[in-house]
Amino acid sequence: AAQIAVAGEATEIEQRPPAAKGSISVLVVDDDSAVREVTRNILTDLGYEVVEAGSGGAALDVLGRVGIDIALLDFAMPGMNGAELAKEIRARRPHIPVVFATGYADVSALSEESEERIVQKPFDERELSQKLSAAVSNSRPDLNVVSLSRHRRGGDDS
């Protein structure tokens, strides 16, 4: 794990090695380190490469340094919230799909986003996998998410 300073705060960025050749990299942004840890564990079990950031500013720093295939953003964060961060990501890297992880109370604030791009906390592995797979498949048909997910789950896609 590396420490970086963003806008006067120390933020830990952790990058795991790819779980499988050609794995898809997910930028997980959440100000709660416990949520990032649980999310990272789920995603690595599914075969994704995970890069973490604890704030919007740290996420934008990572975006400038690391190849990212999809972003999974918490909505309610101090400073730059998930919607503001998504706007910046889309301006800088329009090809990167964005999925929001949010609590029930935040859903109305994301009314402009497709329901397919919102996963509610607490989320389960299946729902998270489906939402990420759909987002990547729609935005990046060059990446083969389905076969990677099937491989990591032993071929059972039910």
C-alpha cells in the first residue's frame, strides 16, 4: 500500500496484482475503509483487480496514474461526493463506466443515473457482479467480463 497526500490529507491507495490474465481493474472509492475492504474482497474473489481510494481527490489522482476499466463509487462522501466524482471521471475518461454503491437514503439523489448503475448497500456478491458486468459489457465490449466471472465462480453462472 502506498500513501499519497491529496488536498492536505493522507489517503491510502492499495493496488492488488491481477487475479487472472486480462482481469478487469475496478477503482473502488469509499471514505469508509471497512467498506472498501469488504468490497475489495468480494471483487478479488470474482477475479477483478482492485485499486482503492478513500476520497474523490485520491480517486482522481489514481485515475491519472493507473489504468482503470470501471469505477465503483460511494455516493455519500465528505468533500467531493460520488455524483461530483462521476462527473469528473466522465469528463477525463468518458470510456470508463461508473457504478454507484449507495445507501437507501441516497438513491433519490441519483435519479439521473440508470438503476443498472446503482447497487444498494449492503450489497451481495451476486448483485455487485451483475451490475459491474453489465456496465463493463455495455461500455467496453472489448473486455470479457462474463467469462472471467464464470471462471472465478467455477463455471456456475446461476
